[in-house]
Amino acid sequence: MTAIALTIAGSDSGGGAGIQADLKTFSALGVYGASVITAVTAQNTKGVTAVADLSSEIVTAQIDAVLSDLDVAAVKIGMVSRQETIAAIAGGLRRFDKQAVVDPVMVATSGDQLLRPDAVAALVDELLPLALVATPNLPEAALLTGRSIAEDETEMARQAEAILKTGARSVLVKGGHRQGSEATDLFFDGNRIVRLPAHRIETINDHGTGCTLSAAIAAGLALGRPLVDAVRDAKAYLHAALSAANALSVGEGRGPVHHFHRWW
């Protein structure tokens, strides 16, 4: 059987994040990738200059086309900016009885909130209950829980527990925004907390890290890995892709991680 994963996200014309990063990750990990595009962005390593959301009708049509034909074993959801798009995705997942890796991309690197308040509420009410695992970073976890950004692992664990109460089956709170030589994530499924430390890598080529991690988790699930193992494998893959990122010379700003570091 061919392992198939589906990404539902926006297109990054610079190729470092979004749909492009997800499909590269799937391919690098031996998984066939299908896609549902929710928005088209004009962006490069320096930033985003334009965004055009696709209609909820075409999002629904893409979901139906893929899931009615392909034997999709795992779904990853990236940034969705509108309430209508969220409703279309949630409806599609319920129609085909799918859960997803939900990467709640809500806060830009600059600190700007990317979703309107009604879209944030829709994400919490409609998508998180369909999440096999949600993967917020620290600002996103704070926004989802109405708390201050976690400054230690105790608060990270509290916020993971709060997000679990939205209906998500498990939560991976990513600690990359904290200071220090170690970037530690916490995985919580209601029964246990798994600490996932990694040495922090100094590089400006870190565009698409969140997309890559969540896509790698989906790839592991598509290959039949248990969830905790898929999360561990995904973090190891991302760490290696970040370690190799300086071998790339892409653009003049924050370049992408090296998805194909094992081959070139």
C-alpha cells in the first residue's frame, strides 16, 4: 500500500512554508502527498506582500475530490484565516470521518495576530475537537488558553491541559520561542507528559519550521507509526533539517530549512 498524507493549507510562493513545505516533507519521509489549497500568498524569504483566500466552495470541492478517491491515512491542517474556510474543512473531515494534525497558525513571527476573532473561535470550536494532535507554539498556546505566554515547562503543561479540554486528543506545545540553549517541546495526551528536548540551532534559515514539524508528524502517522513515536521522529527530522539549513542559499532573508538534507 502507498502511504498517503493530505495537507490543507496555504501556498507559499517562496517554497519555504505552507503547502510547499508540507509536500517536501511528505516526499522526504517516503509518503505520497496530496493537497487542498486554502489561500495563495505572494511571499519570499523577506516577507508576505499579498494574500488571496480561496472560496469555501473550492476548498470543499478539493477536499471531496481527494478524500473520495485517495486512501488518505493522515491529514495535516495549516493556516486557515477565515471562519468560512474553517467550517468547510471541519465539515469535510466529519464527512469522511477523519482526524487531523492541526497546526493552529495564529500569530506571525512579528507578533501580529493572523486570525480574526471569529476565526479564532471557529478554530477552537470546530477544528480542535477534530485534532488527533494540536501543535501550537508558545504565543499560540497562550492565545488559545487566554493566558500569558509560558515562561517555564510547568506553565506549558498547564496550557497543554487546557487545550486538551477543547476536545483535541493530544497537544504538542512547542517551546522554540523560549530563550536558552535548549528548545524543549511538551507532548500531553491526558495521561502522560512526554518531554522532547533538543539543542537549539543558531540559524536564520528557519522559515517553515512549524509547517515542517506538523507535516512530519502526519507523515509518520501515514506510515503507521504510533502517535508519540511519530512526534519524536518528526522533531528529529526537523532538527536535522535545521542543522543542514545553512547549506542552502535561498533568498536574501530568512531562508527555509533543508527538507532534503539526506540527499543533497
